[in-house]
Amino acid sequence: MRLLLLVSAFNGLTQRIWDELRDRGHDVAVEFALDERTICDGVYQAQPDLILCPYLKERVPTEVWTKWRTVIIHPGPIGDRGPSSLDWAITEGAPAWGVTALQAVEEMDAGPIWAHREFPLPAEPVRKSTLYTGPVTDAAVACALEVVEHAADPDFRPVPLESAPRPIPDTRERPLMKQAERAFDWGDNATDIVRRIRAADGFPGVRTELAGQPVSAFDAHLGEGTGTPGEIIGRQDGYLLVAAGEGAVWLGHLRRRGGVKLPAATVLADALDRVPQRTDGPAEISYRRHGSVGELTFRFYNGAAGVDQCRRLRRELHRAARQDTTVLVLRGGDDVFCNGIHLNEISAAADPAAQAWENIKAINLVCRELIEAAEDQVTIAAFSGNAGAGGVMLGLGADVVAARAGVVLNPYYDMGLYGSELHSYALPRRIGVERADQLLNDCLPIGSGTAARLGLVDLTGPGNPAEFGAWLSDLAQQYAEPGTWRDIRAARKPVPRPLDYHETLELAEMAQDIFDDRSGFHAARESFVRKVAPSATPPRLATHRR
């Protein structure tokens, strides 16, 4: 079918649906919903058989939905309406939630139902961003695929909302959740505070006050400790421990009004002189061993690897690679593996160029550490979540690359940077120079299936995170069998030039991008961290092509 994705942004969910539809042979284009006239012009030019809206904050123009079948993917179960669906579900502790595909009509979220999916929510409050990139995205993909099947069936009729069954009861229209509904007091129970912050994670956060300064809080975890409610009683790496009325809360990220989201300890650095260091906070990097298999897991918020995080990861990777294990597994979190350098930290630095330069050199050392891991170990990089730019290139340095089904990789640089992370070594070694150049120039995301067919990924495991973890453990044990690592090493493609050659050339290009701003890195970075809306649909997405 000839399909058009009408979206507010080409986010992870949209990319996943775009990839899944193209993978099934559909002709898919994308149109950014900039304003009513632009939307109408884009639709008339595309002449689609069906319009899908997987992530749309704007209203579909009447001129569009009255002439073309237009289906909205709403992140809520049948009967749920409003722009803060997930926020309310997490805040109120809903035991289950869903995604609904409904036809666009005059009234928002009130059209007939084309498809729906439901899923359980954990008892412990989940971060909104994790819920969105996990169960919501999986359900949205299933709904989108079903909608396309229905659109090809001339006998299909969507079910009117008023007569549709409601698998999840007590669904209704809810207003936009404002800060007044999100607010908490530090005298509240820590569990309740964590739930409220997690319901706002990603965006917009919850406004509060710490060390006498107004901030928005993100990335909350339960902690242990006592003190005056609202008092900062501990710190570890970028996290701060804050006393609550009962219990304590670890905060990973804060944002000052008008600023960007940064590690909490960075935002309040001037107020931490007498705050003691702790060792019982959330573990960004952890190592565990099962016999001859070592597994190093790193969980960086939003996949951004700052200078300090890169240095710590390199140190732990160096230590893990020198254990007497046969296999070393490197994996990220379930929602994201890594997205490369920390653009927020760079933008907030007194000298952004100098910070970017230190960051790229630090992440290069991590990539080098993985590539040069001990000769008597097999290294496995596991894309347990989505990855982009330098994060993809980091994983490609391993002997074996595995991916969870459904993850999306963006193996290119589109921020006015040539890119480093030893990509000129790792990428051609896997897929050849010609394919590597095409991936870098196309600037298009690829799903795990496409990545496997290209040779970017060796093996694809189950899509469910828990099942993928078990599958990955079994895979590592297989590679731990005597002699297996020798076969892996023997299968490596020879590389004619040393790593220093590749890194020197890459950094020479990066120096011009970072310090001379030859390709607009400064403006592109600021637009990204400030969430500036796009001014046009990128031509690479607007074109109908397979």
C-alpha cells in the first residue's frame, strides 16, 4: 500500500512503525505536521491509500480526514481520551493499559476503532519514557500492522467508539496533566514521590525546590536514609539522595527553568560541599559473572554518555576484559543501549567546543577498549535497546553483535558532525566500504531485521526484554564452549590499517566540525537539546520509496 505517516516528530515509535511497514513491502513516506497548510499540501502530494498518525500532537485538518482514511494511534485503551494518557495511568497506578487505533473525526480521540492492544503494568511505577519505548511501542506497532491489513479489506468496517468493548474499565476523557496535579511535598512518602516523578519522566518533569533552588526533577529511584524532608543527604556519581517524609529518593537528573536536563549533581554542584558520598545508589554500570561469562551492563539516562560516564565505563570495561573469563558481554538498558556523546552536557558547558572534544575522545577510548579486549575472550555487544550514532558504532567493535527484536538503530551522524567512535574501522569491517558509505549517507533508521540482513547484527533474540536476557545468557554460554572463541577470531575480516590511523583521520574531521563549526554542529545541537520543532520534513523521509 501507499502509506503516509503524519507525525509531530520522527521519534522512536514512528521509526519503528516506519521500518516495520517498509519491511513488509509497503511504500511509506513521512510528513511532519508543521501547520494546516503544510499538512494539506503534503497529503495532496503524497496521495496515500492510508494515513497513519503514530505520534501526532496536532489536530488533523478537516480537509484531510474527510478525504483520506486517517487513523490515529493513541497511547491509551479504548475509551481513554486526552493528551496525558500515560501520565495519568502511572500516577494513578493503573494495573493495565493499552493502545488504540481510531479513525480521525472532528472530535479528538472519538473516532471508530480500527484496532487495539492491552498489556499489564508493573506494580512498581515505571518511567513514562520506558513505558513508551517498551510496551506502548510494541502495542502501537501491532495496531498499525492490523490497521494496514484492515485497510486492504473492502469489507472491513471500524467499530463505533460508543459500541466498542472496553477491556480496561473506567476509561474516560482526561485533561492535560498540569504541574498542580503532578506536585508533591518532600514530606510525602518516598514511594509516592517516585511515582509522580516517573509519571513525568522524559517530559515535563515535576517542579520542586532543592537547596533553595527551583528545579524540575527526573530519573527518580527509591533510596535509604533519613533527614529533614527535602534535604540532600548523599551523592553518588551524578545522583543526589534527598530525604522524604518516609524514606528517601535518588534523583538522577534535574533541570533549571530555561536550562537543559543535566545530571542532578551537576545542576546543584555549588550546594554539595558538605554532602557525603554514598555507594548504595542506582548503579549506572554493573558487572556480574556466571562461570566463564562476564556481563557488563551500563544504563545511561536517555543513552547519553558524558565524559565522566565514558571514563567510568572504560575503566570497568578494562577491568572486565582482564578477568579469567572466556566471554565478555556488553549490554545497555532495556529501552536504550547508547546514543553517543552527551549533547546536553556539551551545550551547558562554559566552552561547548572544548567539552565536545573531551567527550568524543572519552567515548573513543571506550570503543578502543572493546575492540582491543583480551585476545583470549569473545566479546558480545548486545543491543538490548535502541541505539544511535556513536552508540551503534560502539557496539560494532565487538566480535559478535546481538540485538533484541524490535530495536531500532540509527547508524549515522546527522548533527553536523563527521563522527568518530572508530566507525571508519568497525563499520566497513562488518559490511564493507560501499555499504558503510551508503548507511552513513542515507541517514535512515534500520530495524533489527534489516540490520541482520545487512550483516550489521549477527544474531537477533526475542523482543521481550526478560526473554532476551535469558536468550543472551544462553548465547554467551554457547560461545564459552572450548575452542569457540578461536573460530570467532579466525573469522574476523583483516583490516589493513591500525586503529590509530582511523582515529587520527576521524578526529581531524571532527576538529573542524567542533571548533570551526563547518557543518552547523552548534545550531543543530542547540535545536536538539532545546527541542526546537522542525521547520520542514527531511527530503529523505518525504519521498515514497521502498
